Amino acid sequence: MYKKVISVSMLTASLLFSGCGNDETSCRIDVQQSIDEGDFTTAISKLEGECSTTFSDSDKYFYLASAYMGQSGFGVSDAVSMVVTASDSVGGNTFSAFMQSVNENKSANALPLLDKSATYFLLSIDPNATIADCTNDANRTQREDNACLYVGFNQAITTATSMTYLTSDVDTLVASIEGSTGTTPDDMKASLDAIAWATNSTLPNGSVINDFNVTINGTDYKHLEVSVVGGGTFYRLASSTSPSDTNGSTIVTSGYCDLNGSTTLCEGIENLDGSINDTTLECYACPVDFGNGDTKDMTQLLVDALNGGTDAISGVIDDPDIQQSIDEFKTDMNVNADANVTIQDILNYLNQ
């Protein structure tokens, strides 16, 4: 069924070839060929360099969005396929199958790249466009509908990718969610309890959390030492306003670094299960740079991306197979398909 969606995107791409001069036509062909061949770095380099003035802003942003999404590990056609395939998975849990597929395909720096891609897809519609604009019945062009559809898939992938940043053992997590074997990994328990602590919620696993004020690369955070019941100690990072039920959150992190953001001192402090071999308090969970030193709140990525992404897809798609898969993303979390998922719903889902 998703072939219909892919064919529409190919038609739109062919329309983008309609240039006015040889230089523009050459740029369009070169950029499209680079994207088709998976050479996303070259495509981005051309779009931001020698070909930057040969496209309209809308066309350039659309291509940049596609290229950055490809760099994150997910071509737009791959994303559609992953959603539909997840619904056919053995075991019946569509979102956990989708998360596992996302984990197997993501690049090392997936979240910042997905964030760039989403920004450019929206810019290709309008400089002030938001995902909410894709959920209404506005009179959009076919290309604008495609941009809305792709940013919807982008956000669904962003949610699943964010979840994989919470644990190093996605396979065990998925097995726990699907009720086959295993239990929630300890590093996921630590992540979930840290999120609950930051949002002033009851800790689902009863971890002991000690917090300290820290400043990493000029930004204030709360350093969290999370001691899991029956397990080890894990480091997490929260916003400086945590705990708070309105604006508290953990921060998206990857690896460990010192207060200057250097990882050299902190190499080898992590055990195989993700717990920490460090008593010097010189290392901290390292915030992921989303560009120009910007960081992201984990709760925002988990909740806003999932709700916005599924709503955007539903606002455009007319394919019943894809719609069923998107609905199952929410119903798998014991939420009605037309309801908004909360952070508590996600905590419950991940803590099987």
C-alpha cells in the first residue's frame, strides 16, 4: 500500500527538475542523484554551497530536509516501509517493532540530524509553519502535503530514536515490552526514574536519586546519580528547573564528559550494563548538541514528537494500512488512537 505514497514523492521530485537554465537543471540533477545514491553529504554540500542560489528557498529546504533525514539513517521511503512492516510484526506490538527497526538503522548522530530535517521540511512549506499546520484541512499543494507527510514520519522516528537513547539494550527492552523474555534493562529503569523525578512524578522503579547543580559548557543542569534497586548507579542529566511538573525534564545525552564537554577523561567509566565506574564526580552524562550548543528536553521529544508526528501523518494520509499502523502506535501504549499520549503513558509503556 505504501507504494502509492512513494510514487507521489517521485512525482513531486520530478516536478522539482523543471528549471529555467542549464546551471539550475544541472544542480537539480546532481542533488537528486546524490540523494538517490545515498550520498547525502555531497547533496547537503551542494545545496549549502555552489547550488544554494539555483533553487527557490522552498525547493532547497525540501531537498535539505530529505538529505538530513537520509543522513540520520532513514530515507523517506524507508520510513514509510518501516511503519507498515512494524504493523505486520510477529508478537503484535507495532511500536516496539518499529523502535527496534529504528535502532538498527539510526546513524550515530541521529537525533540532531532528524531535528534539522524536520526544521527544513516545515520551512519548505512556510517560514512560520509548525507541525500543527499539517493536521488541519488547509488547501495545500501536493508538495506541501508530501512535506507534511514526511515531517510526520520524521517525528515518529524521532520518538522511537529518543527511546533508544535511554538504554543501550533495546533488544531486551523490546522483549520486555512484548512479554516474551527479559525485564526492563537497569539503564532504562534509571532513565525512566530520572524522567519521573524531573517531572515531579512517582518513580516507577523506586531508585534513589541524588542531584547536584553543575554547569557544563556554560549551561546549568542538574547532575543525577540514580541508584537502581538491586542494580548499579547511573548518571543522568536534568534541566536546571527540575524537578517540576510544568517544565522539568531530563536532557538528551550521549556518553559522558567533563564540565568542559571533553570526553577524554571519561572514557571507560561505563560498565557493560550502563552503570558507572566513577567516584571522582568529574564525569557527567554529556548533553547532545543539536546545533550551536542547543540541547533538547527528553520529555518534549517523546511526547510532542509522537503526538505531532502521528497527527501530521493522519492529516495527510489516505492509506488505511499506514493509518492502522499509526493508530497502533498509540493503542499499543493503552491510549486511544485519537488521544494525546502523555509522558506518564510513555513511562508506563517502557517500564514493562
